[in-house]
Amino acid sequence: MHWIRFERGGQTGFGTLRDGVIQVHEGDMFAGARATNATVPLAEVTLLTPCVPTKMIALWNNFHALAAKLNLTAPPEPLYLLKAPNSFLAGGQTIRVPASYTGKVVYEGELGVVIGQRASNVSEADAAKYIFGYTCSNDVTAAEILQKDPTFAQWTRAKGFDTFGVFGPVIATGLDPLTLSVKTLLDGKERQNYPVSDMIFKPAQIVSLISRDMTLYPGDVISCGTSVGVGSMKPGSKIEVVIDGIGTLSNEYK
């Protein structure tokens, strides 16, 4: 099932998408959503981010292939940062060139885990129960800021610019994430194509371990890290993150 949020006629709604038609729902997407009798053609709405997270968590060094390429050892626990709500952006919207930075900006196509219920100190065995579904993510990064100051790695600033936390277009439920592959296209050319199964920490492990550090809430998104093929975006570029079974997250950068 594919869940989406949308805007139509100044009103925000949510529902499930099938064959280009939205079955409108009411209530809470994560707690007892109820289908109404209303349907809306997808072509008549503006897509929003499929949920409204309290936070977006992004992992670093979570794929064996990228770790090998960069000569990094596998970390003993997830390495992660937070992206603030100002960065959240839906598919079809524009990733904006930062006003205060003119350096290299890179795309990072990733799988996003969407939390479905409050999770605090959950076990790995139970963690899957707290996952509502999966989405596409583009963890956009101002690469030259990261190590600009030798005394402080600027992860938050480099990844926290307005519009740099891109995810959507839907939340897909009922998937086995370890069967998925993530592809990223830059101006129509494939730049990334890697299997989710190459993760160092798998989705259930990630949810369990992070929930021991901080409470996760319904709608929170965990961007699971990227693999080889990260590259620069130029103003005017079109970036597409494609995950079969979820869809295509498409944005322009300008």
C-alpha cells in the first residue's frame, strides 16, 4: 500500500494511492486511519511530504561497499545526525542553492524508514513492529562545509540547509526492505545502484539502537545512509531517487 499526503484547493489531506487515484482517508495515518467515500485523481493534487516528522535522522557509513571504497571500518554502532524540519522537502519541489554557500553540493540517494508508533528502548526483535513503512530519501549535503573548520565537523550545517532533507513521494507498506535496491539518476543518467541488503545495520537494528538513545515518534524518518556513486549537483540538475516498490523521488536543484 502507498500512503501519501497532498494539498488540494487549499486543504491538506492524506490517503492511499493506486493506479493514479487517491482513496482519501480521515483520522490519523499512523493510528486507525479510516477510508472515506471520496477519491481524487493524483493529477489534481500537489504532493506534500508523505508525513510530517518531528525529526529526520540520517546515517553515515552504513554500507559495506562505501566503507570499503573509503577505507573505513564498520562502526560498532550507528553513526547518525539530525536534519531539522526546515530542511524537509517533498518530491516535485525545488532543492534550493544555499544563499550562504557556493561550494560543492551532492546528492545521496537513500532508503528512508518511517516510524509508525512511539518507540523508546525497543528490542531488535520487536523493532519491526514500530516501522510503518519505507520511503525514498535524498540526503543533500554541502560537502565542503563538513571539514571546513578543523576543530569541528559541521554535519548539521552541511546537511541542514533549507530543502536539503528530501523524502517521498509515498510511504510504502508491506515491503521487505532487504530485497530493495536504491538507484539515483542525475539528469537521466544512473549514478547510484546498490542493494539495501549491503547495509551494515539493517532497518530493525537501526530502529532498536537509535530508540535506546532517543524516543522515536510516528512519522519520524530515518535515512539509512548511502553507498557508492554520490556526486555533485549543478544548478539546473534533475535528481531522481528510484526504489522499485516505492516509487521515484524527483527534484530539480536551482
